[in-house]
Amino acid sequence: MSDFLKQFGEEIKKNIPGYIAVAVTEIKSGISYYSDSAIAGFDPELASAFNLEVVKAKLNAISALDLDQKIDDILITLTNQIHIIDISENSEYFIYLAVDSTKANLGLTKALLNKYKKEIASKL
């Protein structure tokens, strides 16, 4: 599996403009299966740990409101970065991706992320 995730990371870095960092994290355990950062000091595993709390809070809100809904993704827009938390269809893991908003095309980024998410779902 690690070879597949390493290839996934290389594809993300090569094909997503403005790439900053990525991590693939299991929701239940919080284990990060893969992480990479183009910026020294930007720890995608630490970011994933905090974003896992965001995912869990939203899942709790959905449950408390008795909604028959699933999270597709969560988009967080910062001053010059976009952070995307993309949840797998089976809700077992998420891909955390950070990009530079001055270089990224959100539509292209989300389309590529959806493609990679489907590939990972078949492997994990």
C-alpha cells in the first residue's frame, strides 16, 4: 500500500498547482497513512490531527440534527491558502490537501482530488 500512496503523493505534487501539503488519514483511529509537504515546517500530520477534530465535530452535528447526510468535503479558505478535507465515500478516511490560493484553480483541484480519492478507495 505504501508504494501506491507514494505514487498518489507524487501525482498530487505534480498535477495540482499551488501544492503545499497532503495527508491521508483514517477517521476512526486518526492514523495518517501518508503525508508530504512542499514547505519546511508545515506538518501535514499535525494539520490532519486538528482537521480530524473538525470532521468529528461535523459528524456529531449531523447526528445531533438527525440528518440523513454524509460529508463530501470541507473547504477552509485562509488568507492565501485553501485547505480541503475530502471525505471518502465510505467515511473511513479523509484526504487533507493544502494549496496556495494564488496559484490554485479550485475546480481543477477538486476534480483531481475526486479522481485520486476514488483510486485510494479501491486500494485502502
